[in-house]
Amino acid sequence: MDNSSKENKRSDTMDEIDVNAYARYIWDKLDVDIMLERYLADRDVLNGIYELIVETVVNQSDTFVIASNKYPMNLVRSKFMKLNSSHIEYVMECLLSNTTKVCNIKKYILAALFNAPTTMGGYFRAEVNHDMPQLAKAR
């Protein structure tokens, strides 16, 4: 084996190690074991979300398209690495309660994950205001 082949082999191994490290970190950070128990009937959906997050985080592109907007990959990776189990529960709730036709589920879930930290608080405030209008702040 020549030196370039050894370097390519070593690079492939390092990439695999990096992917595995990201996958383990994300699994733990999202409490996927607990989430799988909570969403027994939707384990495949939850596993798909987990795999989509890992796939996105390890993407080597310079940019990434979410909801027809191009973002720097570093921004996308940073936002996805900050996700936690509350964000995943929010996305699961949005996904499981959606009754409209979703033409591209991957794009839909990516957008929901990307926006979860920004929109989750407003979503739950709107839910509380709807269910308990007496708690809504008067203007």
C-alpha cells in the first residue's frame, strides 16, 4: 500500500470516528432512549428525526438549504448541536398534530428542527392562551 492509500484509509477512519462521536453525543443530548419509551407508537418517526439530525450535523457542505433559504453550514450545525429533548418533543408534537399534506417530509422536519429553538416558546404561549384565555396578557 502506498502512502496516499494509507492517508486515504486513515482519513476514512477518522471521518467514521467523527460521525460516530457526533452520533453518540446527539443520542445522549437528545435523551433518545427516554424519548423512544415516550413515543412507543412513533419510534420510527423519532429514529428518523435522530438520523436526520446526525446527517445534517456531519454534512461537509459549505452551505445548507432549509425552507428554501441557504444558510452557512456552520450556523446550521451550531443550531442543530444545541437541540435538546424539549425541542424534539416540540417537533414531534407539531408533526403528529399536523393534518395538512406535507409534500417533502424531510424539508418539513429540517425546517421544524432548525426553527424549534426560536418558535417553541411562542408556540406554547399560543397554546396556553388558547386553552386558558384568562392567562393571556391583556393589551
